[in-house]
Amino acid sequence: MLSGFIDGTALVSEAQGRVSELLNTAIRNNTHVRVRFAPTLDATLAAGIVVYFLEAGGLRTIARPEPWLEEVEKDEPTMLVGLPIPSGSPPEGVYLYIGSRDVKRVPLRSKVVIKDTSTTAIMARIFSHPLTSRRYPRSKYSTIIAAYSLGLDVGEQRSLSGLEKKIAEELAKDNVVYSLRPVFLLPRLPSETVKRALSLSLLPYLPGVSGREEEAARVLEERGIPPDSTYDYFGTAENMAGLFDLLLGLMKTRYSRRTSDLKGMVAGESYYLKDGGEAMWDLREASVVLEALLDSAGVAPILGYVCIGETTDPQLYSFYLESVFPQVVAIVEKASKEPGFLEELYSQKRVRVWGFKWSGKPPLSLIRKILYSMGLVGSRDSVVLEEGGKLYVTYQQAYTLGHVFTEPFWSCAEPVDEVWLRLDGPECLVKG
């Protein structure tokens, strides 16, 4: 069954023979494929694509998030998705490493790497087929979500490029997604009211307004902007300029950035699901939601989003709005307003580690991303959680800053669960 599924598939050229060889080995040995992936949003979305299509093709999979690769079972066909690999001899066994970051120890024959793209995009292209892609386009538009999470929308218009752009254009041609450019980077604005869009916005974060719909309505009325207007209202240059100035004014109250930098955070290109019937139809907002859920609830919601489909979306989005979103707003407000809440724990060569105290495990990676956008922490700075005299960081953040690829980091960092790591001290995040 699976061999017929794979035949004729439009694979990334470097991956075609290697993927087929791995899957054929599993079929020949009448066994499963193990999928071992880094617990980042990009790698988890990519792993979900693998699991969905292999299971749909009749091949059993076993998927597990891991902080790093130690060894591979010699007779177990394995896909390694974005995993860091410690120094030493290359792993042995029947495996294929796929990622957007090169791993020097893996032989060329055993890896597929495309730089400056997401691992999700690579998987979406590997498992791309005219019939299956149209039947289950979520495997492709997850690419757009991963791209937004990784900040791959670049340039003056904040638009996608490369493999992500090509996949997005294919989805648009199939009438799955549509794009608006330029558009304010506010959640759900094409059909949502502008007051609701302002209150839901985290990237950009709007001080005093994000999380507060009544306050959003008030500041809009002060500027003469109807709070219940939607995207069509901003079709004129005058109305667009009014909202643009309002957003910049709100951000200037607490952002430590130049006006030219702020302008790039306000508007650009965004993609939306054409149907609009799903809870997370704004794909830029979906990247924020899923990144927050990863830190708060682990990889299961992300795998469910890819493998199960839209039936999971309302529950995920409700959990985000009710439990996760308020935490983000509360922490960012305190970090940007209350002196001492965000404490500098360590500094070395202009790289700092910042910490704050909070009960539970908040979506730390997203919080750091917001604080960086506000200019409150630097591009190489880390943000950690202080709890019970211990320091914790999310794997997503440590991966983004490159720490998980260094031996010194793992000498003083220990996994607590599939998402969080405990540190011996703040210096762990600047060593190496």
C-alpha cells in the first residue's frame, strides 16, 4: 500500500531516493518507522506531517520528542527530525536526518538539509502529491505557520520567500489560502472587528491594550476609528494612516526601539485560510497560538493539530485564550512596567540572562520573543523562569539561540520533561 502511495510523489530532489529507501526497508522488514524529533514547534509540525502520511499509507509509526540524539537502533528505520547530535562518532543504523540546520557528524548520504527554510517546509515538500496534498492541505499550510514562528517573513513587506513562498503560492492556486499585502499584522482583522484584533495582538504587543478589549475600543474612539470596523474600512489611505499612527503611538510608550524598526512590526503580508471556518484560520496568529501551547502543554497539541485536523482547533484555541493568553499579557505588562520584575541574572560579553518569578510554566519562548521585539532584551539574551530556587528554560528558546548544539550547555542543563530544561545556573546560557 505504501509503495503505491510514494510512487510519483514530488520529493525534494536530494531526499527522493533516501526517503524511499528508508520506507522500503520498513516495508520489507514488516516493521514500523520511528520518528524522533526535537521538541520545537517547527520540528513537531514536521514530525506530525511524517506521522500523518505514513499512517495514511499503511505504515505504523512511533513518534517521540527528544532533547538530543544519543544513538540509533541499528535495525530500526528511523527519521531524525531537527535533532541536535552531540560530538563523537556518527550514529549507526538505518536512519535519515532531515532539518534546516546542518549537523556535521551525519554523513551526507544520511541527511537532507535545506538552509534558510523550515523543517516543516522540507517535510511538506517530501510528502507532497497532487491528490494527497489537496485532500489534506494542512500538511502544507503548517509550513506557513512554521515560517512565521521562525521569523522567515522578511524584507520591507514582511513576506515569505523561497520554499515557503512556493508552497504558499500552490495553496493559493488550490484555493486553500489567500494573502493580503500590505495588511496590519493584527490577529483576524480581515473579518474580525478592529477592537477585537487589537486586544488579541501579541506580536506586535500593544502596551495597555493587548488583552483589554474595552481599552482597545476607547483608544480607537479617541482617534475617530470605529471600534467595530473591519479590514474593508482601512481601504483608504487616510483610514489606514490613522490606524498605523495609533499602533506606533501605543508601541512607543514602552518599546525601546527606533520608529523605523516599529514600522516593520506593524504591517506586512499575511496568509489566511480561504474557508475561514476553522478556529485558527489566521495562520500568523496560529503560529503564536501553537508556540504558546508547546511551552504550556507539550508536543501533543501540535501533533494533534497536524494529524487529527480541524476537530481539535476549537479546543486548542479556547485553551489558549482562556489559560495561556492572559498569562502572557500579565507577564509582559509586569516586565515592561514594574522595575525589578525582570531581573538581570548574568552578563558576559554583552550577552545577558534575564529571569522572573512565576508559578507554573508560562509560554516562555513567546514571552522572550515579545520582550525582544519591545527592545527589553537583546537578540542573544535568554529569559528564564525562577521557581523554588531553580532556573528553568524552554527547549524551544534554547534551540532558537543555538545552545542545544553546544557541549557546554548540556554539561549544566537537564531535561525536566519534553519541553522544559533545568539549569545549574544562568551561565549555562552563555557558555560555549
